[in-house]
Amino acid sequence: MKEIIELSDSSRLEDRHALATVVDIAGSGVRGVGATMLVSADGTITGSVSGGCIEGEVIRAAIRLLEGGDPLLLSFCEVQDPIFGTISPCGGTVSVMIYPGSELVEKRYIELIREGKGALWGVSLDGESASAGLLFAGERVDELVFSSDLSLAQLGVLKAFIAKASSEELKRGIRDEHWFVMMSPPPVNLCIVGGGHISVALSRIAKALAWRVVIVDPREAFLSADRFPEADAVLNMWPEPAFEKLCIDKRFAVAALSHDSKIDDQAIFGALNSDCFYAGVLGSRKTLAARRDRLAEQGVNAENLARLRGPIGLNIGAKEPEEIALAVAAEIVETVRSNRG
């Protein structure tokens, strides 16, 4: 649902629009369950539900909805079928729900994600019901915001449906004949220490991934107002007080990129003594070995030292700042995916 977050400062959420969400995949599909596309009345789109192979039909269905049609559950399969009607070259069957967007619900979802929280997102799939295509979102089932009225009986059924699902099932997305519900996990919180060229590029990549980004650097010259327009916060501080202010915890990844040992050592010391899920530092293997020795002398135990990623980033042969930033982001994604299964 990061496609919705990307439009948080856009007037397009205020205009009438339709949403298309992948609610089920049998076999293979380019996008996963929960992938969403927003379609405006003029045909402008944001996001995708596949690699492009089924978007044309989905857009046409969304336009028909905006012209007065009903919410619709479309299925695309790997061979032409008289019931499904439309071919999918992905090798599997992909089910896509087309339904009206709701500024109220979408802004509640965005609010939760921006606060660093997880958010439930769901839609009614029941084509026989007057509430077909009903959209809802919220942090918990007892405070869901709905796009239209829901009867007490329907609400009871929905709550029971969500309650019987495990957290892991909700993360993957659950559905039956009536509902599709998915839990978007809290966004990655990326603390970038150092304001150099790699940090500028990494900040841009991180925002494209809908991460929350904080830049920390005690050197004021690296923190000019136009240097990090994507950042959620810029702190002209040393890492130690900055980490206290941020309450670095398991939601955070820390990338020490200042290339100044005094700054990076303090950042990594703080990161390894927290329960952040990722800690990486810029520098050569020789530099890293010396840094490990210094950190051990400062009392960082062997178990925590083993958590340190360095040289930072996946080994993709990166040389340019943008390439190194890409390698760092990829390593964080790899860590996130391995932790979330």
C-alpha cells in the first residue's frame, strides 16, 4: 500500500478515484497480495497490480466503476477461460478487487504509517452485499474507519474473521468470500549518520521504499536545508544524544556513513548496544577490523560485534555514491525480509 503513502501530499486523494488491490494469487504473480493501484477519473494511475500484463483491463474496469458501475472482483488466469475471460501471462491466477477510494480511510492509513505504526487495510468482496467494495483501515479492529456504513451483524462477522487470523497470516493477507484484510507492518525507520553524498542518495532510495528517514550529523555544513528534502527529520547532533532523542529500538536500521571515525564509532557503539535490527558502517575491511578492536575495548561484547555489517552493503561491486547507497538499501531490505519471513 505504499502507493497510497506516495500520494499523501497530493490532491488526487481528494478527487474521486478507484482502487484496485490484488486479493489472491494462485500460482505465480509479478506483484504480491496487497499490491494496489489507484486510478483517477482521467485514467491517471499510481502503483500497479502486475508487471503490466493485466493493468489495461483493470484500468478499464476502474473507469467503468467511476462512471457509475459496481465494485468488481476480476480474476486473470494463465489460459483463456470462458468464465474468467482474461489471460494472465504470469503463470498463475490473480484476483483483483476494483472498488471506490475513500479519502477518509486512506488518510487514516497514511497517518498510522507516518506515526511508525502498523495498519490494517481491508475491503469487502461480497458482490451480493450493498457494502461491496467497502474500504476500511485502522491500527486495531476496534477502531477501524470505514468508507460507508456497516451493519452491526456485518461488523461482528468482520471482527470474528480478523480475530481468528494470526499476525503472520494478517501480514500475508487473508480472505474469504466476504472480506480481504491485510496488515501493513510499521515502516522501516532508517537512521543515517553522516550527511555525505552516499547519505543523500540513500535518503532518496529509502523514501522511494516508503521508509521513515532521519539524518544525524554534528557537522552543520552537511545539513543544508535543501540537501535532504526527503528526510522526516534532520538532527544536527552527535549520535549519542540523537539516539536518545530517537529512542533507537528494534524498528530502526542504523547506517553509519560519515566516514569520520569519531562519529561512526559513536554511532555504531550506540547501535550495537540497542536492539536495532540492522547496524552497518562504511569503510574497508582493514578499517572495520580496527573499529571492532576499539569497540571491544569500549565494552561491546562479541555477540553484538557479530551483528555489525561492514563493509556496509551487499557486495555488488558498487563504486559510485548512488551504487553504494543502493547496496546499503538492498542489504537492509534483505535483513527486513529475512526477519519477517
